[in-house]
Amino acid sequence: MYYTLKSSTQLAKELNSYLTLDMWKEAEEAFKLELDVPGFSKNEITVTSKGNIVCVTAAPKQGNKRTPFSAEYKLPNSAIVSESAALLEDGVLTVTVPKKEQGKVNVIPIK
């Protein structure tokens, strides 16, 4: 999995203090991304997808002193990006992307 960070120089300096970008975890049934985004509300964060790329954008509203950021993540072809789900809870954004079911081995009877 790969990601590209589009940000300002100021954000690059602040990243280590409040944002983690490489937290993709792979389970048997899904890929899961956990981003620490304290201080952002769900109205300030947008999660979009195109093909097998997931993009997370945070644009603080007026009065929020956080720096805006945008990150793109390319997932393997086994990801079903169109069925992704996102949840913001206690300053942590969790994006879950289900995986395609692996081909099961079928036994073909011999006649």
C-alpha cells in the first residue's frame, strides 16, 4: 500500500505531533486505516475513493487552528473500495475497506 501526502511545509513540521498516516492494517476480511485527527469534527473531514485509491482530506472550519491536509492511499486490487466505511470517534478516524472473497477450492467429482 502506498500513500502520498499533499501538504504545506508547516504541516510537515506538525505531522509527528498529531497525525499518523501509515496505520493501515490488513485483516482476513478487510483493510483498516486508523488516523489520529484530534480537534477535527466529522464535518471537517472528507473520505473519497476512486478506483482502488482512498483519499482523506481534512479542511478545518473557521476558528479551528489545525492545518489542512490531504492524503491518498493506493490499496491492492483485492480491496472493495466502493464498499468502504468511515467512523470518527474520540479523535480517531477509522476507514474500513472490505476485501474480495478469496477463491475457494471446489472439489470436482470424477464420474
